[in-house]
Amino acid sequence: MPTLAIILPTLNEAENIAPLVARLDAALGAVDWEAIVVDDDSADGTADSARALAVSDPRLRVIQRIGRRGLASAVVEGACATAAEFVAVMDADLQHDPALLPAMLGAVESGEADIALASRFATGASAGGLDGARRETASRLANRLARRLTGANLTDPMSGYFLMQTATLRDLAPRLSGIGFKILLDILGAANGRLVVREFPLQFAPRQSGQSKLDTAIAFEFLVGLYDRLLGRIVPTRFALFATVGALGVGVHMAVLALLYQTLGSGFLPAQAAATFAAMSFNFWLNNQLTYADQRLRGAGRMLRGWLGFCATCAVGALANVALAGWLEGRGVYWALAAGAGIVIGAVWNYALSSRFVWGRY
């Protein structure tokens, strides 16, 4: 049984797997280890590349996920698939230095820390691999917000490179949202300050090949984390995000309606129709970027089909909203309560159907 399992969530990293395995082999020496590539069905054949290496190196294993995406859920699946006592999570893009692993393993194995964290901003570290000064500034701001969210006094709570006991991660898994990219942020929040963390300075290297999975959606990770901590046990986090987008869509609707009807003098019905489609389009785009970032639709064809499906779903939801509100009001329910009930039913309907038929699953 291996002592350490290194989980490598991948999306289009075919060119990086072989050099990364070589670097792991050089860094870990006598440590009994295995690497688990959890691939989100990459278009560049990452899973096949990893399987080809595994033919001659049984320390490499592959989980190819069909119809499931997202870094956080990939980490949980990898942790549940290994018998190793300790588990490390790192990127497969060669930006994380495997040479830190022996010291990180020693800190957790000795009981000095519950989590060993490779930090880009600790004393002696470097964040030079971030794409420019703007990205580094944004990352530092993100970490300040993350510290407030988790209460953890760390220099880099948004790091994607850490090591901990596998059993601890599996125990926390039922309380993790499984949404988004920042699994460590999720773990620290779920642990409620019970885990001792030691940071190791990381020289964050530039990406060698492939494409970064981190984009503007990462800015919304705090909203995901905040929802999950405050509302996650009452309202599903994804539904809370969906409802928030819907509320923003109301603002878009009213702004477009006011512009066309009040400012430009358009007739009310054409202005209302245009505002409705503008709000639907805005909601679809933001839900694709935020609520379903881990299942995001890409490409003109998929986006067009998704938008049409979303509009159809919302149209049915609007009918359910109006029908229920009218039925309740007609039976003496106060109009505001009737309208609120209609809005809730419409929102739940839209969420359930769009999750299934636009983004592919509940």
C-alpha cells in the first residue's frame, strides 16, 4: 500500500503528464507513492496519455470522468479512490514544485500539522508564475478575502497545492460543497478552524503548456464559499447562486425596460419583450460563468443550444409562476404573498429544469 497519493485533477494537460511523473519520481525518492490522474474527459487525450504511461509505471492511475467536471469534486473522488494514508493535491501544469512534497509529508506524518500548504506568498516564496502583476494583485486580494471567510491566518488559503491525511479529507467530504476550484478553501471552512496548518514557501513556476483552468469565475469562489458556510445546510449552494443571478436579472430587466419604454419611447409590450430576452440572456451567461462554472458550456454551438434551452425553461417557469400566483390570489391570499409563492415556484422550476436540460445534471 502506498504511503502517499498525489491527486492530479486534469483538463487538457496531455503534454504535462510525463514530465510531471518524472519530477515526482525524482523528488520522492524512497517514499512509496502513487499518482491519481482525475481527468475531466479532456479533448486533448490527457487520460489516454496517462494510461500509456501507466502501462510501464503502475504507480500511475487514471480516473476518466464522463459527464462530471470540476476540480473540487475531482479531488474528493481521487481521495476516495486511494488506500494511501496521506494525500497530496497539486496541479498537473508543472507550476507546483514536487520537491516540497517530502518536507510537507514529514510535517503531517509527524503530527506537527494537519495540513501542509505550499504558499505562493509566504516568506521566501515567489508568485512569479502568475500571469502578470494584475493576476498577482487579484490573487493577493482573493487571499485576504479568503482569510476573512475561513478565519485561517494563512498567507495563501487559496493555494491549490497541499497535503493532509486521507482519512481527514474523506471525513470532511460530506460537508464540502464540491463546487468550484478552491478545494482548500472549502476544507478549511468545513473544518471550522480545527485543523493546524503549516505553510511551505513555493516558487510558483510559469505554465509550460496547456491552458489554465483558472479564469474570471474564480472571483466568484468567495460567494460560493460564503453561501455554503451560511446557507449550505438549509438551501443548496448552487440553488442559492441561481437565485442570486435571477435577482440580478430582475435589475437588468427593469433597466432595459426603462431605457426602451421611458427614455426611447418604445411601446410597452415591445419594450417588455426585449427586456425579458435581455434578462434571460444575462441570466444564462452569468449562470454559465458562476453557478455552473464547473460544467460550463463552451463553443458557439453549445452556447446557442444552451441559451435556447434556458429561454424555453424560463418561459415554462414564468407560466408556472403566473398560474400559481393567480390561483392563490383568486382564493383570497394577500397579493404580495401570492406573488412571492409564484416567484419561488418559478425559480425552483427553472433551476431544476435548466440544471437537467441545459447544464446536464441535477
